[in-house]
Amino acid sequence: MARTPFLLDPLRGLHQARTLADLGRALDTRLAPLGEELPGQALLAIDEGGRVFSLDHTGEWFLGNDLDQAVSTLVLGTAPQRLRSITDLV
């Protein structure tokens, strides 16, 4: 992986309400937009527990259990965990 430029701006994901709701239902939580990986590559979202996810055209990715961990993943270029099933997070 490589470092990923990102922007923390919840307004960038307001048009993705249905996408966030669908993933939230699958994870049994509510998701809110957090920002995006630039330039518009992926939507960043945060759930009620503080877990951070990235959603792009290839799937959903788990970036970390909290914002600090997610930012570290993006800044350091650590490979995120791909969500293949809900059990990936258990």
C-alpha cells in the first residue's frame, strides 16, 4: 500500500446516504460521512462506536477502531482490512 491523501469533511459524503445506510444495516450500526480519500477515490465513514471505514468502487475497507488508528492507516500507508463479511469485524 501507499500513503493516501484524505480530507476530513463530512459534507463530502452527504450525497451517499443510501450507501451509508446499506452498509450500516449490514454492520448493525449507523454510519455518518467523515470525508474522502482524494481525489474522490473513496468515501470515509465513521460508525456510532467510532470505527472508521472506507468505501470505494472495489468494496468496503476497515481502517481502524477509532479515528486515530484510521488516520495512522492512511498516513502510514498500512494495508486496510477488506470487509468480506460482517464476521471480519468480530
